[in-house]
Amino acid sequence: MEKVITCINCPVGCRMTVMLSDAGDVLSVSGNTCPRGDKYARQECMLPLRVITAVLPVPGSPTPLSVKTASPVPKDAIPEVMRELSRVRPVLPVHAGDVIVKNILDTGADIVATRSLL
Ligand code: SF4
């Protein structure tokens, strides 16, 4: 089976062709200009990961808090992580880089603030 994937690691956006076995294993990757593309294509076929960004309301602040996962989480976990984040209300003051939720839903990723709200 053949799968076409666009690398999102840099603005070049190489279009890569991934050959998969019937069992879904990656047999080859072509079309990438650098090794990062090969790694991304294999990861995308086996276990797609994404960094999640969100904006949370903060009690007492007219400005919401932008947050993100400190590391990528499985793409399948995004809806559940977003549901969990909808219940989170950060407490002022918050500094950029503060951990808002540790190891959200046991994904291994912390939710961190991407800005300060004092
Ligand atoms: S394969 Fe390399 S050059 Fe091509 S988009 Fe990915 S990171 Fe950029």
C-alpha cells in the first residue's frame, strides 16, 4: 500500500511517498529532502503525534491563557485532552512556562502556559 504524506517539519513541505506492508509496517520512505522527513513519515504512519494548543478562561482575568502540550501527544488523544482542558481553570498569577496540568491523561505531556498573566 502507498501513502502520500506532506512533511510539516519546515516550510519546504516535502511530499513523501510511504510504502506500507499489508500489516501496516513502513517498508520505505521517498521524497524527503532530509532525515527529519523520514522520521516524521514513519512516526505519522505508526503513531501520529501532535502538539495541542488551547486557550483557557482564567477566573479574575479578562484575558484568557494560551497553553500547549510541552511535548506531542497521540493524535487520537486530542478530543479527550481538549475535553479535560475545558474543565481546567488556571489560578493567577501564571508565568510563561508554568505547568498548568501535569501529565495530562497519562499521556506523559504536561500542559504549560505560553504567556504570563499576572
Ligand atoms: S523532509 Fe526535511 S526539508 Fe523536507 S519538509 Fe521535512 S524537514 Fe523540511
